Amino acid sequence: MAKDLSILIPARNEEFLKKTVEDLLFNIEADTEIIVVLDGYETELPVNPRLQVIHNPTSIGQRAATNQACKLSKAKYVVKTDAHCAFDKGF
């Protein structure tokens, strides 16, 4: 069964990525997955069944990282967001 929404987050050296992911996980109400692409760097992120993290050891760029995440989506709809955003309950 398909998910409702995939949130795609390409990230490279993003200071607020962990906070953005935590905010999304706290405010999700629908059947939503989060796909983060760490593009050429590593960082610590929460462990959660809704979160999928892709590690690219070498940067491939924002557009290619977004496309990479989109190919992994299991949802009817996708949205790309930046790694420094906040979300309201049920966004």
C-alpha cells in the first residue's frame, strides 16, 4: 500500500537538519515518510521507521540527490523541502 506523502530532503553540511527531521516526525499526522540524502557528509539523525537516510560519500549535488530520493519514494505525492525548515502540526 502506498504512503500518502514522501518528504525529500537533500542535505549537504546542514546545521539544522536534525532539528528539521525531529520537527517533521513530531508533527506528522498522515502516512508520511521522510527521505534524507546526506550528500557528501555524515551527521547524526534520529532512528525512526518513517525516516530513510541515504549516504552519498561524494557529493552529487542538490538536484541529483533530490532525484535519488524521489526514486525511493513509496508515496502518491512527494514534496522537496530544505534542511532548515519548521512544520506545524498536521502540516
